[in-house]
Amino acid sequence: GAIAAAEYMVRLYAYALSTGELQEWEEVSSDTCEFCTNTRAEVERVYVPGGYFTGGEVESLFDTRVVGFDEQLGIYGVEVGFAISGGAEHAASGAVVDEFP
């Protein structure tokens, strides 16, 4: 369960960046999760003024493992290795703002 959930979050991260859609991201993330809030801010920074991302698909998931259990929170910690294809950030005009390998 914990590994499947972590791998789902990686795929959902790529989906949010490629579509600008945050509804599902909001449903499964927490305001106390720094990665989650940073992802939301990045998506909004690009998509609200009309920009978008291209590329950035999840190419592979690897070395996924449970690294511990937090008794206070009642959750498992999971590490997920992943590779994401290169892509670009575009302005609303379509011009490339930034490229990433």
C-alpha cells in the first residue's frame, strides 16, 4: 500500500505539471507537506498566466522502498527513485521560457 501510494504521487506530480490540473493533487496532498505546497505553487506560477509545460513524463520508477514507520503520524516513509523525460516551460505566447534535461 505505501509503495503504491508513493509511486502514485510521483505520477500525479508529473500529471499536475503537464496539465496544470491540481484538483486531484489537492485531494491527496497536505498543507504541511513542503513538496506538495511547492508543487502547487510551481503549477500555479506557470499556468495561471497562461503558460504551460511540455515533456516531463515519468519514464521509470525504481528502487522504491519503505524506509520506516512514523508511529506519531501513523504513516510509512517511502523513497522512490524516478526518471522524468526532459521538457520545457512555455509562456502563454508559446515561447520557451526554460528547458530542463
